[in-house]
Amino acid sequence: MATQKSKRNRNAGKSTGKSESAKYFAKNPKARAKKNAYNKKYHSTRARKRYRAELNKLSREESIPGYDHSHTKDGKIVKEKRSKNRARNGKGGKSSKK
């Protein structure tokens, strides 16, 4: 059996981005370690696991090409074109949820 070249992004986790936070964490390894420790704890909580499971279930059951499940301010999840959903959280990450 021939070995395949890994398709994993080689830059993943290296903070090669141009954002202010990416530059900050690249210069401050202790701050990055602290943030990673917080994220590990936060995303391992029961509530976050339940939240991800719900989204994964929706993605499996109601998958439509070109559409995402978008989050509204009141906590509902609606189908929305992928381009509109992702463009909203563009530069600066300012949310303008429906």
C-alpha cells in the first residue's frame, strides 16, 4: 500500500495570520499557553459538548450544499447561505447576527 501525503494544513496552530491577536500570541508564548489551557477547559464542559453535538446533528440531517446553519441573537439556528453567514464575521470579527 502506497503512503499518501498528509493533507493536514502545515501552518495549523503556528499563528501565521495577520490579525493583531495572531501577532500577539506569536510573540507571547506564555499568553498563548494560558489561552490554550482556558480553551481546553471551556470546550470540554458538558454544555459545549452538547452544543457541538446539536450542531453536528443538524449538519448531518439537514445538509444542503451551499448553506450553513446560522445562529441568531435569540439562540435559534436557521439555514442561511454560506457566503452571507461567513462574510458577516469578516475583518474585526464584529458580529451582526440576525
